[in-house]
Amino acid sequence: MTLTLILEQTFNGLQAGVTLFLVAAGLTLILGIMDVVFLAHGAQVMIGAYAAAAVAAATGNFYIGLFLAIPVTFASGYVLEFLLIRHLYRRDHMEQVLATFGLILFFNELIRIGFGPAALYSDLPRSLSGFVEILPGAPYPIYRLWVILVGLACAIGIHIFVSRTRIGAMVRAGANNPEMTAALGINIKILFRFIFAVGACFAGVAGMMLGPITAVQPGMGEPLLILSLVVIIIGGVGSVRGAFIAAIIVGLIDTLGRVFLPAMLRSVVDQATADGAGPAVASMLVYITMAVVLIFRPTGLFPAKG
Amino acid sequence: MSGIRNLIGLVYEGVKDNRLLWLLIIGFALFPIITHFADLPFWNDVAMRIMLLGMAAMGLNLVLGYGGMVSFGHAAFIGIGAYCAGISQFYGITNGWVHLGFSIITCGFAGLVIGYLALRTSGIYFIMITLAFAQMLFFLFVSLEAFGGDDGMSIDRAEFGFIDLYDPLRLYFLIWIALVVVGMGLMFIVRSRFGVTLRAIKSNASRVEAMGLSPLRFKIVGYVISAVVCGIAGTLFASWQEYVSPDIMHWTRSGELMIIIILGGLGTLAGPLLGAIVFLLLEECLPLLLGAAAPAYAENWMILFGPFLIMVVMFGRGGLIGLLSQLQVRRNARSDHRGP
């Protein structure tokens, strides 16, 4: 019983972790390379989820929804960078916070006008619904397993791209020292726009995959945004590897903490105190982790700037 | 004696420099007369909200505008202040002065701890760690089932001795007096040696350090003061709203406070109050305007407000105060041109 519960929750934590990584991967580069505090990354998650859900509802095919939503989020990232974000590079952080905060309000309202305030629910395709036994007697939803696999595949893809390709080398150089990279003759403007659009795209993928698990509604990306900011800070701004490790840590801590911390507290203190404090501490656990990391390593676990 | 003379001198200087702040404060004192004769009691409520949010923004501005520390978590202190009132009421302590004292001590302590930890970082990391602390407290209050958890709890208005807060005008003037005290206090702080040092740290921390001062200590003190001001605003907010919930410290509220400051003018005394007026008037009027133009979309006023914010950032350098002083400069230039 306990072993299967632990296993199941570990898988849930992994699933939360890889989703977080998809959101954080682009954002850490946006923060690290472009030095832009981009709060509207959560809106990209929402756009991806809505695009997928709307197309899936219109065509009746889940996979078409997924594949059409990828270019939609890529385009939205590209256009957004062109229209607004490139004007923010030279502004200070506070102005960036405000402008992108304005973007959040705008996108949430746009979605609310377009699709209504109620949540959309999308059905799973038959091939992804149902359960699979990960251990004898421990059934696990196929869909969540599929999310973990897709997330891991994306992570490996991003890793190979960043560490093995020419553009990846430019990205790493940009994260380490943008001025020097530009001085070496790399077109940093195009690089920025490309990273921005790809980052938006991955956030969109996270949104699409979350669609069938959670409610697709205006503002759905914001909790994810805050958590992915935590991930980025823990991992070190600008470091994709750091973001992956931190995302998995945060996903596991958050999921396992919520399930097991109240029980663990109960064995230390009396029942009433544990029931009161357990959920409180569990929901704060992620932020406590971040604070502790920052106190001991003020630039995160894997700082990109050398 | 000379201390008192200096104090008077400082206040006088402040009056000269910050005529706008005093004009606004006097305006708030006279506002209930207008609403009384125009029979619009609802707008008293709006004015109270403006004063409360303006007060909190003034507190944040000490850190943000004068100190150059972009704190994205000040809503937490408003929330702590509000919950100080709420939790005291929960345990049967109804005296408002006790609430305020409780709130000042708690917020001061929270500001000290958060400031001490967060100010070890800077830049994006500082923005994010302040946000993280605010989220931590947000979820703490969400999970405190005894105090209503997610739904919050209704509370009675506090008792301030002879001031009966169920009389709307007395509540109005209690908030007004708090605003005056905060305004004068901040004016004094900004012009004191402490305030000057804080501004010096903003422009060049290493030089201040080279002069033998510890920037971190000044920053922490500034952070604590701004936390306390936000806490006072929060405590009064709870009494005004007769309701406390974690919603009061949602992270978007921290964003709102920053918007108010930028809108009014960063690092000015009157700026945050002016910003609060414009912000809340927009919040009240945009739905009406939109309702008149396109009735079906009256509730979607944020679709205009978001782009408005972006415009403010892109084109409105210096906020409304900056705009006003530009007008002033232009007018002066014109009168100089004409000659005496």
C-alpha cells in the first residue's frame, strides 16, 4: 500500500516536474540571456492550452490539436517579441515587470472574451486513456505517463540542441556574456527572437499537455509561472540544465510534501498540531527550499554566468 | 532647540517641495463635503480605498523609488497587517489601537527577517525572492483553516476608543489621519540623513560603503519602515472591508502597488497617492465607459487596462509627476521668453 502510494506520488511529482521544466526552460533563457523579467510566460501556457483544446474540439482529434497548437504558440511568441519585448531589453526590471503584468491582464481578458470565463474540458483520445500497471498492483494513468515521456523527450532534445549544435553554442555564449557574443558577430537580435519564440512554444506544449489534466481557464498559467520562477531561481538564471534539475526537485518536493508531510508531522507532534500545520508547511515547502538555496547560493545551484 | 528648528525647517521645506501631496491630502479632507451635497456616498468608499492603497504604495515607494530595491512582495505586509486585525478580532480583542500596535510589531519583525534574507541578493534574484516570501505567506494563510483558510473570515470593525467606525465619516477621517501621519513621517524620513543615505545607496552603493557606512543596514531599515507602513494600511483595510482573506495579499496586489507608484511617479512623495487616485478611478470608470460603448463587454475592462499599463511603461517616463513638472518647465520657459 505505502510503496505503491509512494511510487504513484513520485510519478505525479515527475509529471509536475517535467511540465514545470517545459515552462521554465524558455523563461530561464529569457531571464538569463535577454535579462527581461517576462511575467506573461504563463499566458503562453494558457494560449497553448486553449489552442489545443479549441482545435481538438473542432476537429475531434486530440493529436491535431496538439500539432496545430505548436505553430500557434511559436507565432504568438514571435509576434510578441517583435511588437513589445524587444523594446523592453534596455529598460529596467521594474518597467519590464509592469509591461508584462499589463500583458497578463490583456491576454486573460482576451481569452475570457473569446472563450468565456468558464473552464474548458477536453477529452482524452482512447489510446491515451486508461491505466497501466507500473508495478504489479499499482495502476497508473497512461496519459500522465505519456506526459512524463514527452517532457523527458523535450528535455533531452533541448539538452542536445543547447550543448551540441551551433545555435546552441550561441545560446550558451549569449547566456554567459551577451555583449561579447554580439561583438563576435552573432546576430543577437535574431537569436533573441528565436529563443523567445521557441521558449513560448515549449510553454505552450506544457499548456496543451496540462489541458486534459487540469481545467483550461483564463489565468491558468499564473500558478505555473510563479512556480517556474522558483525553479529558475533555484537552478540559476540562464541555465537550462539547472532548470531541469530544479524543476524535478520542485515537482517532487511539492507533490510528495503535500501527501506525506502531514503524516510525517503526525509522528513527531500531536495529531491536532500536525493537522493544522501540515498543509501549511507543505504548501510553503517549495518557497522555503528556494529561500534556503538563495541564502547559501545567492545565484542558484548552477549559475550560467561565469 | 536647534533640533526643533531643524524639524520645522524640514517640514517647511517639505511643504514647499511637496505642495502637491498636501493639496491632495487637503482634497481628501474636503471630499466628503462634495459627496454629501452631490449625494454620492459610494464615492467616499472609493476615496477610502484610494487612501489605503495610496498609503501602502507610499510605503513601498520608500524601498522602490528612494532605495532602488524592486520588492515584488509588499502585498504580504498588507496581508499581515490585515490578519493582525483579523486574528485579534478572532480572539476577542476589539481595540483598534492594539491591532495597530500588533500589526506594527509583526510587520516590523517580518520586514526585518525578509529584508535581512532577501537583501543578500540583488537584481532579478531580489525581485523573485521577495515574491517567494510573499507567496509563502499567502499559502500559509490559505492553509490556516482556523482563520477561514481560502475563504477568509468576516470581522467586525475595530474599536478606536471614542471613534465609532460604523459611522462611515469617522472611519474616513481615521484613514485620513493615518494618511497624514504616514505622509509627514515619510517626508521627514526622506529628507533626513537616513533618507539621503538611502538615495545615495541607490545611485552608488560602493561609494557609500567607501565612506564607511554599511549599505545593507540602511537598506534593511528602509525595508522595515516600508513594511510597517504597508502593515498599517493593511490593518485599516481589514477594518474598512470588515473581511480578511488571503486574497488581500495575492501576488497581483504587489504588482498593483508597483503600477500605482510608476503611474504617479517613482521616488516622489505625492506620486504614489496621485497614482492611486488614477488607478482606482480607472478601475471604477473603465467598466462604465466600456459599458456605454459596448455593453456586452463592460466586465472586460482589463482588455483596455493592460495595454494602458504597457503604454505608461513605454511612453510615460517619470509618471504623472514627471508629466506635471514637464508642463511646469514649459510654462516657466514661456513666461521667461516673454520677459518681465
